[in-house]
Amino acid sequence: MLSRLQKYILRNLYTTKFMKPQALLRFYEREKNPPSRKDQQTTVVRSAERLIIQGLIAARGKWTKNKWYIEALALTPAGKKRAKSFFTQPQLPFIYSSHGHSKKH
């Protein structure tokens, strides 16, 4: 099960090719009492890392001695499929009914 933030990340990446993690901080603009900026960054990065582990997104970045700095995020094919499911509504089965239709013989 994906969190609201993870769904937000997938939806936004679906509409763009690459995205910087900082752009995902817009998720918190609607919050009445958003967490501190540092907590926002930490949460976005952790959510992105979990999506990477699940194979839904890929990241490009730099390794330093102590830390991984994510520069850009992109959807994997599995992530595109999952994100697309957020935009498509389930199709209802078509049921043909002859009620109300008159047949001429």
C-alpha cells in the first residue's frame, strides 16, 4: 500500500520525464500545519527511497563518503504502469438490456 506522498510522487513523475526531489516539497503546500522544512525533505527522500526499493522509480545522483544525494527521479516501466492506474477509472462491464426496446418482426 502506498502512502499519499508516494502516490503524489508517482503521479507527478508520470506527467514529467525527470523531476528533482525538491520539486516534490509542493506536496506540503496544502497542509494546514506542515512539518519543518528539514522534516519535509527527510520524508520526501525516504518515500522516494522506498519507491526505489519497490522498483517503481529510479534515481540519479551522487555518492559522497557518508551520503547519497538524489539529483533526479524517474519512473521505471513498473512505476509507469502503477501511476497510470491512478488516472484510469475501472471500466464497468457493459450489460445489454433489451428492456424498453421494441423488436419488429
